[in-house]
Amino acid sequence: MYTQALNQPETGPNAAEDAARLARFEARIDAEERIEPNDWMPEAYRRTLIRQISQHAHSEIVGMLPEGNWITRAPSLRRKAALLAKVQDEGGHGLYLYAAAETLGVTREELVAQLLSGRAKYSSIFNYPTLTWADIGAIGWLVDGAAIMNQIPLCRTSYGPYARAMIRICKEESFHQRQGYEIMLTLCRGTPEQKAMAQDALDRWWWPALMMFGPPDSESAHTAQSMRWKIKRFTNDELRQQFVDATVPQGHYLGLTFPDPELRFDPATGHWRFGAIDWEEFRRVLAGDGPCNRERLETRRRAHDEGAWVREAALAHAAKRRARAAAQKIAAE
Amino acid sequence: MTETPMPLWEVFIRARTGLAHRHVGSVHAADAEMALQAARDTYTRRGEGLSIWVVPSAAITASDPADKDMLFEPTASKPYRHPTFYTVPDEVGHM
């Protein structure tokens, strides 16, 4: 669900590419053709995609943790079943995306190692804690809502396997947002304490949700090249504005207020204008200093280490069965 | 962290009776049986299929995109393989 434009600086030499092949590649992009795994592509296109798709995959995997925190404490069986299904979807989305990244020549083991060592980034939003049940509502409504805004244009991204993964993901995502909004609606129609819980969740998740779209266009080094190659279809600021315009009326319907004194409707443009985002906080959380960064990575590392014997045993079992089948075949001949 | 890589499998799903199996993605698994189970969990959470095939990715031989012209261009110069190449008088009716 959770792509985020993190705009990591591009490293490595800008190798002199074969000009003719580059021209052919760009002509295909301009003609809205999809690029497939074995097609020639510029190294920078490959690197950008590996970075973006794997960050997106890592975000899905880490994104299971804040919500998983409430599975055992969901207030009813209906809510628990929905939350379980949602968290399972996030795991599935991570797997579709890892598979898409692998078609670019990176292995699953490398990708997982990058996440666990802290070298790879994931969406900053998952470094915030889920303190109350209302946070599960706010995540579905706001975080999945922001993710959908980001992801729908990615269904038309120029790299075929990424676009196909995004189509599957978007189909499954809409349930996530609706179940979150339904939780918020139920709380807002409940007791004053329940409504206060919903308001508190909105107050804490609103700004981090806006940060999910990544740094402002003026500071976004890769936007121009990514737009040129149709990896991205809209800029960070365009998507952020779309999200605000769609979400503010939904919040007002709930009878909630947004934690932004500058938020106002601009009738001239038809857009909701919002106050300044604290980019210092965004950079801090991304650099590893958010409320839950250490806990999230720690949990992933523990799960990986504790599952090592299962992976080993499965491979050993498969090898033993292969050897036995081969021996029987020889005996039969 | 040097781990033995988990083998890769391509997943094909038949969505409804009468349709062909269609490629939907891939999974990593130690053997065919686990690949089937992983494919079921990953690709059929909403009734997407009635049947799954898993094939070791290494067993697939694919054409090279660079050979596209050599392989497929000759068909463009053979319009006589299409029914519209032949003229049949209107009086004969539909054929």
C-alpha cells in the first residue's frame, strides 16, 4: 500500500550510455510502451526503479507492524477479521513488489538484507506508534488513503512488472481505506470519549500522512527525471494537494477538526490550502530517529532470525526428497 | 548474511472454467508443494482462481527481446494468411 517518494540521492557513476539505444528507449517511453525485464534500459532507470520498488515493498512489510499491534485487541470479531485480512494483504503487497524488483536483477536475499541492516528506507509513517484503537481507523482512512492517491497513477508507470503489481494492489486497497473510515465513523457516532479518541488519532496522524508524499517539489532532486521516464506521473506536491482536497470534507463529515489553523478553502482555485509541513521532523524520522524506528527494525530482524531454521529445514527437506526420487529412478531403470 | 537462495517459481492461475492458465507473478519456495501453498496465499485471497500451476523459473526458455524483429517481423509481410486478403463477391453472401 505504501509508496513514498523518499528521494534518496543517486550514487554511482553516470556511465556513458549507448546513445542510439537510449534514444530508442526514450522513444518507447514517449509512445507509452511498457518496458519489460529483458529490454535494454539505462542504468539510472534500473537503479531508480530498484530503489523505489524495494522501498515500497519494505514499507508494506514494516507497515504490518503498527496494525498487527491491535489484532489481539480489536473490539469485535468483525473488526478482528477485517484487520487480519488487511494485514495479510499488506504482506501480499510486499511480496508482489519484491517479485517486481527482482525482475531488475536484484535478489530477494539482498533486498531483505538491505532492510534489516538499515541501509534501505521505508515509509516514514510506520515509525509512529499506534496508541489506541482509533489509530487503526486513522491509518486505514488517512495512510491507506494517501497510499491510494500515490498508487493509482503508478498503475500506468512505464515499467511493466511494477505497473502490473500496482494494478493488483490498487484493487485490494480500497477495502483498507473504507474499513478505516468506518471505524472512525463508528467512534464519531459513539460516546463523547470515543469521539475524543477519534479526534486524538486524527491530530496525531494528519501531518505524518501529508509527509507520505515526500519532500516538496522544490527540494525533490529526482522528480524531473522520474517524470521524464514516466516512473512517476504526478509530482509530490500535486499528489499531496489531491489528497488534502479529497480528505478534508471526509473529516468534516465525521465532525472532526484538522490540527492545522491555516487550513481553509480557496474558492478561486477550488483547493484546500494547508499550513507549512515540519520537514525537519520528516528528515529526522527518515534518518532513523522517529518514535519507533528502532523497535520496527528490531522486530523485523528478530522475525527473520527466528525463521532462519524453518527456511533451512525446508531447503534440506526438499534436497532430501530430490535425492531420494533420483535414487528410486535409477533403481527402477 | 549469506543465505542459500530460495528457488523462484512462476505462478499461473486459471480464473474460471474454460479459460487458460495465465501468468500472475512469482513466489520463492523450497519445493513445488510449498510453492503451490505460497501461490495460493499470495495470489488467490479473493477467489481469483480455480487452479494453480507453479513452474520453476529456471525451466522457462524465453525469446530474446533483441530478436523480436527477426522472429515476428516476417508475419507482417504475409497478408495472404488473413481471410480479408481474398475477395468474395457480395452475392455469395457471408463466408
